[in-house]
Amino acid sequence: MVATLRDVARAAGVHPGTASRAMNPETEQLVNHATVMRVRKAAKALGYVPNPVARSLKTNRSQSLGAVIPDITNPLFPPIIRGFEDVVAEAGYNVLVTNTDNDAIREGRQIAELRARQVEGMIVATATIEDEALRQLVADHVPVVLVNRVEPNLAVPSVAGDDVSGIRQAVAHLKSLGHRRVAHLAGPQTTSTGIARLRAFRQELTDQGLEFDEALVVLCDQYREADGKAALEQLLDGPEVFSAVIAANDLLALGCYDAMKDRNLSCPSDLSVVGFNDMPFVDKVHPPLTTIHVPHYEVGAEAARIVLERIKDPGKSPISVLLPVSLIVRGSTTAATRS
Amino acid sequence: MVATLRDVARAAGVHPGTASRAMNPETEQLVNHATVMRVRKAAKALGYVPNPVARSLKTNRSQSLGAVIPDITNPLFPPIIRGFEDVVAEAGYNVLVTNTDNDAIREGRQIAELRARQVEGMIVATATIEDEALRQLVADHVPVVLVNRVEPNLAVPSVAGDDVSGIRQAVAHLKSLGHRRVAHLAGPQTTSTGIARLRAFRQELTDQGLEFDEALVVLCDQYREADGKAALEQLLDGPEVFSAVIAANDLLALGCYDAMKDRNLSCPSDLSVVGFNDMPFVDKVHPPLTTIHVPHYEVGAEAARIVLERIKDPGKSPISVLLPVSLIVRGSTTAATRS
DNA sequence: TTGTATGCGTTATCAA
DNA sequence: TTGATAACGCATACAA
């Protein structure tokens, strides 16, 4: 049916071993150039295409990588995946994507499955990966890089946006618009972004001479619109006065829109809102969301380079890359009304 | 390092062949129950996990499927992929997703790659797949199902939304609002959806007693926002009067928003707009888009069932499934102003 | 019910 | 520079 190396060898009148060497760029120098040509020609004629499964069995390398994400349906992840794939494809790798729904059990199974399929490395973009699972991975020397998350306690490389810089830009922007009392919808404190952005918020407010008020911070359980809505409602119901809010991510910010609509408040005239991530489509919502742009495609691409690097040279010490982020001013922020 | 069947067999004091049979649910009845237990226990103790690569080489089945899509970054596709994955995962399959960017050459390479990796079947969601490539697939008896696309000339199963019903609902909705002159931004006529929706538009207009005017139809080269914008501008620059437009998909509809904003026209008071697909986030744009909801997750899930079916029973005659779609009325349509 | 032997397609080691 | 041979881990036809 489909041609094998054997067939090619026979057609070219050489031994399969020779054919193998001739077909492989890495070993072709071990064989006479004329023979190489002959084999290649025969291969082409027969439509030979190497069987990666057999190769993988022999070499223990599958030419494939894993990508563990919460949910491909979350618009944050497709660009990351795409950046990852584009880069690893250059090196001949395929990608197995797997959705965990942030469920630890699912995640454990998925990772086991990926390993069973002999992936040579993986990126992990789930916020909730069990430290234990991660530890196991590094203990087994599986090249893994964290995405959108850092893990200071483990020697694991990571790629993420620069949260501190992002919050700094957001705060500076609001300050320049005259806002003094700024609230923060903090992300889940089980996630490294949630923690980092809250910490940066506190830091930047004081650094930039604005007063940090604990009462203006609400912790959200999850990065979901509903949580953002509830959080802002809680703030609105409270006694504190504030004219702007920095949400830990865009979904939370969109939740603010919902809360405001319910109460007939208008954004940005009643309240300025800043998001984080610059998800696709937040430029299309009303009002277009002012947010921190994270270069997700680049995040995936950079993660890919690091994984590839570590496959080639497992001994390399893990590096953490912080990609620059930038404030995108759109319609959801405006000058504070003097009062 | 990692336990193999051999190790398990040795630990259980049986022959590897027996261990193999004991581990496999399909053959475990061929072996003494007590032995099965013993082998299983040893396997667990050793943390044995079968090597799918070796199995695949032996059985010619890879337990993996392919998904050929234009671009995971297009919000249309993640739900499809997710539906597909969720269903095939139940059957123990993995999914290899590949982006073609609607580039025929890329696509050819990707499909070849998928086949080299021994996928047992695939879904194809690219609009532009070469008939030739498709023909080759069916000739080689690769279980393939088309998604979001039908191919009447080939015996290939497909899953898609019911375009005719969608357009019918859109037209009925606009008619009920008093619109008489309705324009259509047609999708690329190289795609089956583009063709079907245009044909349905023409049909429904006359069926429902509205006049079909060729001058109110603009063909878009691609399903992109920019094309929708250009198309509406062309219409606006022309002499024809119209009060509503049905776009062949949501992106085109969003393009209409752009064109109108540029000209200080207001939607829906100046012009009602209906999209198609109900992409994520079109409920968040301004005004929220009235559109035809296509159950994309279900499309992927149904495609999965059909692929699985065909792997089990390759002889089955190909079926085409049209999933019901429904009009979602939001803010971009309103009553026609009497004039 | 279990053991034996062989082969899937490739690469790697060794010898020629 | 090439050939011979074995082996990767598993499944299966056949024998016992």
C-alpha cells in the first residue's frame, strides 16, 4: 500500500540501512553522494514518506510537544498556541493541545497521556497546576516551560507578560487623568498573575503617590465575567468613593460593564475601567476597553524557543522571560471629574 | 527508567504475551481472571503505562485524529475543536490540530503530515481545500468529515449549520420589522457557505414576497472585517436605497459597523444589520449584533461522532448533517422607518 | 489458559 | 562507504 524504507532500498538497489542514512539529512554525509541521489529519487518515485511512529519507537523521540491549557475556547489561548505551533513547526514538531478546564484530576491525566505519547517537552499554561505534578515533571527531566505564570520555588523556565510594568502603566495613565481613588479587582490569589498584579497595584499606587486603600480591593475567585460583575457591585454597594478601577484581566473588566449597565452607570463618565491582556475583541465592545496589551503570540513563540532550547541542551539553567506589555488607551477611561 | 510490558510480565511471573492480553480490555477474557489481577497489580506497582507508539506501530492505529482548520485564532473554530476533542477523548483519541491559513500548499503539507502520523481520520474545516486533495483522501479511504462545508459532488460526510433556515429566519425577522429593501454581503463564492447563503437569500426574499435586487448584493473576497467594510461602503456609495443588510457572517457584519462609524451613520436606526454564526463576543459589541446562532460546539461533537462511526464501519454511506440554527435578536436590528 | 515466535518500520551498532 | 543484524515495545497467530 504505502511505500516503506524497504521498498525504497529495493528500488534503489541498496540495503535498507543505507537508504535510511541517505534519507536522513543528519547522516547523509556518511553515504556516497551518488547513492544519496539514487535513493532520494527512488523515494520520490514511490512517494515514500517516513513513518514517524516507527522512528519514534526507535529513537524515543516523537517529534511532538504538548500544550496544556485550561480551555482553547478562552480567547486568551489561541494566539499563544498559534505562536507556539508556528515556531516549533519550523523544527519539525507537532503539537498536542489538551484542555484541563482547570481541573487538577483532568490535568494529571492529560499530562500522563502526553508523556505516554512521548512528547519531548511541553508548555503549561494552566494557572492551577499542582506543584506536585510540576515537580514530578522537572524531576523526570521533561523539558517544560510555564506560560503566563511564574514559579519562583521551582527551577522551571517561564514566559509571561511583565505584570508590574503593566500595572505601572495603568496606574500612571489613571493618575495623569486626575484619578486619585483607584480600585482593584484582583484575580484569584491562587494564580501567579492574580498575586503579581495585586502586589504591583499596591506598590505602584504608593510609589506614584496615590493612596492605597485596602477597602478598594476586591478578590475575585475566578477570572470570569460574573466574578468581575459581583466584585464591582460589592464595591459600589460599599461606602468607599472611587473614580476608576483596574481589573486584573479583561474578563473581569467586562464584568464591570455588566454591573454598570444594571445600575445605569455610564463608562467612562461615571467610572473609568482598565483591563489586562487585550483579548481579541475588547476593542469592539462598548466602550472599547482601555487595557494592557500582552503579546500572546510572542509569549507562545518565546515559550517554544525555550522548550526547543532545553530539548537540545537539557542542562541549561532555566530562564524566566518577561515580555514587555503596553497600555492601549481606548474608550473606557477618561479624566476624573473634579469634585 | 520507565516500565515496559516485559517488566510487568517478569514481576507477575508470566510471559509478556500474557501480560499484553491481561492489560488489554479487549483480550482480557482470554486469560485467567486471577492472572489478570496479578498482572494488573504488578503493572500498577511499577507504574506501567502502555507505550502508544509501539502499539501504534504494531496495530497501524494511532488513536489520534486530525483537525484541519484555517486558523485557531479565528474565534469560530475553538468551540468546534473543543466539541470534537471532548467527544473523541471518550473513545481514547487524541487530536492533532493544524492551521492552514487557507493556503493550499500549507494545507497539502499538513494533510500529508497528519497521514504520516497515522491519524485514523480527520475533520476538515477549511473552506478552500482542493477538491483534488479531498478526492485523494476519500480514494485512500481515510475517514474524513467536512465541517462548516458541504461537498455535494463527493461522497464525503459533512456537518454544518442549516444555512437556508438561517437566512430564512433573518429575512422573516427583517420583514416583520417592516424592511422591504434588504441588501446582502455575500461570502466568498469559493466557499460552500458563501454560495449557500447567497442562494438562500435570493430564494427567501422572493418566497417571502420581498423583491430581490441584484444591485443589493455585494460579493466579498474573504470573510474578513475589512471586506465587509468595503462592501458596505460600495453599497452606500451606490444609488440603491436599502434599510437592512444581511451579512454572510459576523466578521462581515462587524465590518459594516466600521463603515457606518466612518460615515456617522447609526446602527440600527439608519441601517439594520444581521450577522451569521453568533461568534463569541458579538453580544458584547455595540450595538450587540443580531445574528444567526450556529451551534459550533455541537458541530464539532457531531463531526466527531461521524468520524468515529466511519472508523468503526468504513463501509457506511456518508451522511450529511445539518444542525438547526436560530436567530438571536439583539440590538443591531430595529423597525424600518416609514418613508 | 498460557507460552513462543515474529514482525510493525525505523535506526544504530558493528563488521566488512 | 555499505551491508548485516538487532532492537525499540507491543500485539497476535500459532502452538502447546
